[in-house]
Amino acid sequence: MTEAVKAIIQNSLTVLLVSDFEKSKAYYESALGCEVNEHWAIRDDFGLGFKLIQASDPEDVSPNRGTWNTYAYVKTHQELDALYTEFQTNGAIIASEPHVTEHDWGGWKEFSVKDVDGYLIGFGSGAKNS
């Protein structure tokens, strides 16, 4: 019996239809610290990655309702706080301030930002220290 080989996925990204491609590119670069070109908006070697595509119709731009469009994990609460401060300083649209929720296994700290089209990007960490 042969064992199935399972390929490894190295990175992933979120595809977002945007209402104004140039405005979105500028926001992801200036507010979120992404490296932006005509194809990608990426940060930290695809730790955070987006494919921004100009929508042909504004009605095609459709952020999720009531939840994130993308969620990124950060190693520690300290790094999460530093990221929040960076985004706040850079003029990111803050959707929710950092807060901790307690669970059986410990505390989870998170915050979120919105982009210019209302896409919600969450950031969280379960580790207090590294």
C-alpha cells in the first residue's frame, strides 16, 4: 500500500475586490506597512498578504458582515501591542482596540483594522511573552 504524499502550502493570501485600486494600494502601503506593487500587498514575507483587484462594478466590493475578511496571528501580546501602535501611528482605520478574552486555555488578545472599502482585518495572539 502506497502512502499518499501531502504537499506543503507555504503561504496564502486574501483576494480583495476594491473600489479604487490606487487608493487601496496607498492605504495598504502607508497604513499597514505592506510592500505594494501591481500584483500584491504583502508584509513580513507573506505573513500578511493580499491580492488587490480593481472591481469592475462598485457593487462587487463586498466585505464580510459581522466578521473578519482576513485574520493574522502575531507571536506575542507584546508584538501585537507594537503592531497596534504602528498601525495607529500610520493612520490605519482602527475597528476595535486591543482587548483580551479569557478562555480555559488562557487569554487571547486581539484588535482589528478596516481598509478603505470596509474589509476587516483581525490580528491576535494567545501568548503573553516569548
